[in-house]
Amino acid sequence: MEDGAPTHRSQVAKEWCIRNNLEVIPHPPQSPDLNPIKRAWKQLKVLVNKRPTCPRNAHELWVAVQEEWQNIDMNFINSLIDSMPRRVEALYRAQGGPTRY
């Protein structure tokens, strides 16, 4: 599924899809993304950035991400899961258009 971004419309991308027998499913540009994991990733980024010292290399970043992932409040994760019916309802009401999500 692609959103029509210029990189997806390039001749190289089109040829790759043909060579690899990949069927492209049309996807409207700027369609709503209901995936709640983006909020979790944002929270993880906030926690890593709040650390007293910034990771200086890939290994330190990996350690920091693992540690902070353990610190994410399960109530926050559950609230994301619980928000799915509201997200879907908002999309339905917007008839596929933009939502606050």
C-alpha cells in the first residue's frame, strides 16, 4: 500500500514492483493513520530524551531504548488499546477523511 509520495511514483519504484510481481493497492494521500503504536513510539522518544545523558552511539541508544521501554506505564499502553473503537468511529464519521488521530 502506497500513498502516492514522489518516491513511490518514481520509475525505479514502478519497475521494481513489476519485476517483483507486487500489486500496488491504491491508498489516498494523507489518509488517517489509526495505528496507536505511533503514540507509544513518541512516548518512548520523550523518555529517552529526558534521560540525564544522551546516548552517544548506537549501542548506548539501544540500551536506553530497552530501559525506557520497560518504564512506559501500562495504563498508557492500555489507553491506546482502549482508544481503538473511538478511532474507528471517528474515521467512520469522517467518511475516511481526516480525524484528530
